[in-house]
Amino acid sequence: MHYADVIIDISHEKVDRSFQYIIPEHLTDVIGVGDCVNIPFGKGNTIRTGYVIGISDKCEYDESRLKYIDSRCEDINTIEADYIRLAAWIRQTYGSTMIAALKTVLPAKKTVKSLEKKKIARLLSPDEIRSLYHECIRKKHNAKARLLLELSTEEILPYELVTGKLGVSAQTVNSLRNDGVIAIESISCYRNPVTLEDRSEVKVSLSGEQRDIVDHINANPGRYLIHGITGSGKTEVYLNIIENVIKKGRQCIMLIPEIALTYQTLMRFYKRFGDRVSVINSTLSAGERYDQCLRAKNGDIDVIIGPRSALFVPFKDLGMVIIDEEHENTYISEQNPRYHTRDVAEKLCELRNATLVLGSATPSVETYYLAGQGYYKLFRLTRRLTGGTLPETSIVDMRRELRDGNKLMLSRLLQAKIRDRLDKKEQIMLFLNRRGYSGFLNCRMCGHVIRCPHCDVSLSRHNDNMLRCHYCGYETPEIRKCPECGSTHIRALRVGTQQVEECLNRLFPDARVLRMDADTTKKKDSYEKILGTFANGEADILIGTQMIVKGHDFSNVTLVGAILADLSLNEADFKTGERTFQLLTQAIGRAGRGCIPGEALIQTYKPDHYSIVYASRQDYEAFYDEEISYRELCSYPPAGNMVHVLVSSDDERRSLGLATALKKQATAGVSVIGPAPDSVFKINDYYRYGIYIKGKDKKSVEAVRLRMEEFLRTAPLKNESVIFDVL
Ligand code: ADP
Ligand code: ZN
Ligand code: ZN
């Protein structure tokens, strides 16, 4: 016997309410997840339609009280059905519950207060409004006249003021709208920042390389990867292929990491597509997001731009998904289910018959590997179209600096170059992949490092002489004597954006220095403010964490320095080489965007590491060849398949015990490694053990993960929790 979980109301909030039905014998092979079915519902057994969200052979209620599915709705193949199928695929691929997966793909319904936000905007000039007003007075249309009188002086009125205080009925308002006198807008942020005059942009004529890509994609649906450095014209290609999709009456989702969603980029889309394009970003409320989804569903827009969640905007006839900067790790969800946007997008495109286009200057190793196998068709854009050459890059060996007696974090070469640029009134960017005043406190005599008693991570020393834990917030006054050996030679290792700032202030008192990191960008808008100040030339040097290297063009920057490239190399996982290469490539690309050639300097204790060497040459292919042979040697993804399983519990023994029990779910051909204490062993008094599922074959690795999930459903758990991370 088979049973189906059916939901009747398909909205984000109601999906936890599913009902189990028996699948009649003759329908067992017919009904699948996502299908629309007719079911008897409620006391009167009225037939209603619902969606199947799961199928199992276990009955979870009193079987005698279960009803039978009446029939399958033929030829209803709605958008909803596809999104339910997508959720089922996410659940299957990444773990989590079907409900969590459904909530990921279905927009949250938030209608609260949306009425209050409705506004009435006049579309005619005050003179025209006044003459209409006199006409209404003559015809004794008093309500209409009241509204028109207000509109003769006010351009926009709150809807509820009109229907409330002014006593104008919704019918009257609608009739004015139908006559084209007013518009009813739900939210003011719908208003397009581009006026009609702005839209008369001159279209650039595509280069030969661009033309080939555009023509090919327009003519052939499929999966594509465009590999091209920043400034090589990828966005221009996107604009052209989107235009073609719209011409065919279909719609398009354009994903851009939030940090790269700059005003300039948005304006290019607005100018090309006017009010047929809309944006989702994290500053929108849930209600506003939901409204955007409604607009898409109603066919009011053709293009949505946004970060990864924009992938789930339900268009009627989705024709294309574009993922720009596809290598960015913000495309991996940090909440359960921990889905990878690229792969979910691919599944969505398969379900909706749409084309997938990925773009990057430094494609992720997985994507490039798949392109090598022909899974994605690869296109290259090889030239910078704005003129401007790639910066000349040199590597500075910091070990030598120390040997020669320079203990500062700025090498002598970097100091000289900074001086030179300051004198020439050119700008400088210094990049450090670590935040805060300083790193950990360590004893120079015995090596002891001060750690958080709850989280087992090193505490960071802050400017106010406090030590703080970045995970749980624990703080304690600075320690002056080593608790292990009693030595007073206990100091903070000086690596942090704040030290760089202080060091610069000492060495170059005349320079105007700006700092951008997690500490200085806590306030809303501070991020834009800092960038604006720098862009206006009101500062000479911008120091920052990786947030300064993404997507921004400053034409007067002619020197970029990576203060300590090793910081991202020393994290404990197999992707550090890739991450370092990407970060350095992006950082170097910031120099020389204007007409003056730029220069970049990489400071490191590992000057021979391939990520650093090839980044300095901007040689992606060479980096990839080296990286993929390392992955193949160790069977790391994409050469192998790996899932990280993190077990945590407030009881250390139970945590280890569960990890050990899970390990026993391994099958032939798939190994389970560990358990080992996680790199952060303790967070908020929870003990964490990790195991890795590893194997050549994707399906077998997935099968072991599903076995573990099945095991967890019946295991006697107390405070243990388990998170799966497909790597
Ligand atoms: P990417 O997205 O790869 O960074 P863009 O599409 O933003 O590249 O192009 C970089 C710059 O070159 C932009 O200022 C853009 O307007 C300009 N550009 C792009 N294509 C052309 C072209 N065919 N002719 C002239 N300028 C172009
Ligand atoms: Zn000590
Ligand atoms: Zn802590």
C-alpha cells in the first residue's frame, strides 16, 4: 500500500499542514510528487484539489480513517507543481525535511500591512486634474471631486486616507484608475528610478566574441559557462540574451551576489528594460518580497535581479536563469537545506525548459570541471573592452623582511610604492582577509594561545583592551601574564585591518586612510558611504577585508596590496587554494581600471604556493590544472564526492557516540572518515564532531547520506542535532 502526503493550501505558511491519503491501486504508478490530485476533504467529503508533496509506504495515522485519493488531475501542470518537484529534489539532494525544502522554494506570504502601504498617484498634471475637478462638480460627482481636489496639490496620497477620511469608495478610485487619471501603487519602491529620457541609451555594438556568444545562446537552449575577466563584457552579453528571451514572451532570473549589486549595474538593467525589471535585495521586507513574487506571477515584470533567493520568483514561463560570479560562496545557502544555487538553478531550468548561463572571471573548480566534460558549453571573453591593461604584479617574501629586521606588516617595497602613489595623488587599496584590531593573543615564550572557554576558538584582542570570542560573544579583560608559563611576553599577533590602519598612520601621517571591514560597516548604509567617500577621492588609501575587492571600479586606484595572502591559505579545508586564488585575482583586478596602468603586490610567507604564483600571473588555466590534479589525487570534489556531517550535542559523549553510530551506515565503495572534533569543537557549550562521507560515485554517496537520515528518524535522540553539507 502507498500513501501520499497532500497539501491543500500551497503557501509558505500552510505547508506544514499536510494530510495523508491512500493511493488507490490503479494510481500507484501514476502519481508522483508535485502532482495535482482530487481528494475528498472535510466532513462532507467535498472534492478539492491538492498537491502531493511526498509518497511513502508507511501509514502514519489510523489506517481505517484514511481516505482514498479520488483521481489525478490530468493536464494541470502548474508552476506550483514544478516548485514542489524542485523542493523534492532539494530534499533528496541536500537533506532536510520536505517542509523546510518547500519553505525554501515558496515565497513567504506576508499580506500584513500591505494595504496601508497602498498609495494613489496622480498621472495627470495639476491643471488637467483641476479641470476634471470642475467637471465633476458640475456633474455632482462629489466623491470623485473630493479626491481630485486633494490630487490637485498632492502627487501621492495614502490609499487608506482616501477611502477613510475622504470617504471615497474603492469603486470610485478604481474608475479613476481605469480612466488613466491615477495609478494605485502597492509600494513606493516599485517606482522605477529611471525616467523615460534616461532610457534613450546608446546601445553598444557587440564585439565579435560577444556576438558569437549571444548568437549561439539565442539559437540554442542549453547550459553555458562564460569565462571572462571583469570588464570583458559579460554583462553586455547578459543584457542581449535577456532581451531575446523577453522578445519570445518569456521571463528571466538574473542572480548577482548582493555585494556586487551596485547602483551602476542596476542602472544598466533599468535603462535597457525599464519597468519590466525589478530587484530583490535584503533590504526588502518579507511583504515586499512577496509582492515582487506576485508581480512576477501576474506577468507585470519580465526580469528579476537579486541574490540567490531571487531564483524562486515564480515566473509563468521562465526562459532563462543567469548566475553572475557563479563561484561566489554566497550561492551556497547557510541555512538548512544547504543548497547550491547553481545546481538548484540547473534543476529548475530542466523542469521549466529554460536555459542556464553561468558567468565568472574565476569559475569554481566544479563548474570548470563540468565544462571540461562538455556538461556546460564553455565560452571565453578574452579582452578587456574598456582599454586598461591587467596590472603588473609582484610577490614579496615576508620571511626575508623579518630576516632583514623589518617587523612591520608593510614590506619595504610596499612602503616605497605607497609613498610614490601618495606623491602622485593616485589611490591605493590594501586588502587583508581578516577583521578586527588584531588576531589571537599568543605567548612568545611557550606558544600558548588564549581561547574561548565555551567555543574553543582563539579570542580576538580589541582596541578597548578586551578579548572577545567571535562566535559566542564571551569577553574578558586582556591577559598580561601567560596562564601556562607565567611569562609576560604575551602579545597579540598583529594581523588585522586596524593594525594596518595604525601602521599607515604612523608611516604616512599625511595620508587620508579609510577602513572597511565588518566592524566599520555594521550600520546601515555605512558600506555605501565608505565606498562613496573613496570614489570621490576624499581618501588616499582604502584598507579592507574581502568586501573591498568585489565588483567596484575606482579609476584612480593604481596600486593594490594584499597584506598577507597566507591568511586565507591557512584555513582548514580542501578549498583554501581555490579561495585564495579567487580572492587574489579579484584584488589584483582592482588596480588600473582607469587610463593609468596599475600595479599589484602580494605579501606572503609562501611565495611559491601555486595559488599565489598563478594569481599573480592571472593565469586561471594553469591554476586549474594544478588544483584539479590535487583534487584528483585526494579524491576531493569534483573528482570525488564528499558530504560533511556535523553532529552536535551538549553532552560530549553522546555527540561522539552518535557520530560513531552514523559512521556504521557506510556501504561498499563509500568510506566514512572520522569522527573527529570539528575545527570549532565547542560552540555555546555544544560539542561538535564531524564525519565525512566520501566516494567516487555520486549516487552511492547520496544513498549513504539517505541511510543516515533514515537512521536518525528512529534513533533515540536527546539534544543531538545533525547537519549535512554536500561539498
Ligand atoms: P563584465 O560584466 O565582464 O565586467 P561589462 O559588460 O560590464 O563586463 O563591460 C565592461 C565595460 O565595457 C562596460 O563599461 C561596458 O559598457 C563596456 N562594453 C561592454 N561591451 C562593449 C562593447 N561591445 N563595446 C564597447 N563597450 C563595451
Ligand atoms: Zn607562555
Ligand atoms: Zn565563545
